[in-house]
Amino acid sequence: MLDPKVTELLVDQINKEFYSAYLYLDFSNYYKDIGLDGFANWYMIQAQEERDHALLFLQYLQNNSEKVALEAIAKPDKTYHSAKDPLIYGLEHEEYVTSLIHTIYGAAYDIKDFRTMQFLDWFVKEQGEEEKNAHDMITKYDLFGNDPKSLYMLDQELAGRTYTAPSLTLD
Ligand code: FEO
């Protein structure tokens, strides 16, 4: 069994990760709609990664004999006025998720819950990568997004992203 406060935060993180998947699905859907299939692919894979994160939190709780009640996932509420908008929202969202992970880590640290801290170590590193990726997308868009030919090339590059399962696996 885990500490009730840590458990509550971990359960809530399942919902937050599924929301992240839903948000990125919304980004993907928007890009598909405006004909940027490569950007749509990139965020479709991002959505799959977020689903994986949610399932890891669920599995960790199950492995620790915690009962999990799944809550409703909020509707993505973003509006997009340009192809850059989801990229900005994406970075903001990842920074927010980093803060959530750090809050759970802090709660585990306070009560010397070393097992949860070790589980969260992967997510701490992952968030660093996620923020960098989100930042790089903005940088690339700023460099290439305003010229149609360059944007086409960037879209082609993003079309090449393929799904890989998370490096963290739980028994
Ligand atoms: Fe699961 Fe992008 O954080």
C-alpha cells in the first residue's frame, strides 16, 4: 500500500496523462484538417506516448494493491488560429505536466517513499525530453514555417516519426 496523499496524486496523474493524449489528438486532428499530415502524425504519436504514460501510472498503482477509480477526461478547450498555436500550447502543457510530476515527487520525498521516487525518476527524465521536443518544434516552425516550400519539407520530416514503446516497463 502507498500513502493516501501520494496515491491520490498518482491516480490524478492517470487522468492528466489521458488528458494530454486527448489534447495531442486534438492537435493532430487540427493539423489533419489544414493539410499538414506530418504534424498530424507527430502529434498522433505523441498522443500514443501519453496513453502509455497513463497506463504506467495505472499499472504502478495496481502493482501496489491500490484501488483506482477512473474519472472523466476533460474536453480539449484550445482554439487554433495558426499552425504555430498547438506548438505553443504543447510547450506550455509539457511545462505544466513537469510541475505535476515534481509535485508527486515532492510528496513522495517528504514521506521517504523511495519506491515511488524511483518509479517517478523515469518521468522526471522523460519530461526533460518532452519539454525539449516541444521547444524544438517551435524553433523549427519559426525557422521554416513561413515559407511554403520549407514548411512542406518540415512536414515531410515530421511524417517520418514512428511510435516506440516507452523504455520503462513494470513487471
Ligand atoms: Fe506524459 Fe508529455 O507528459
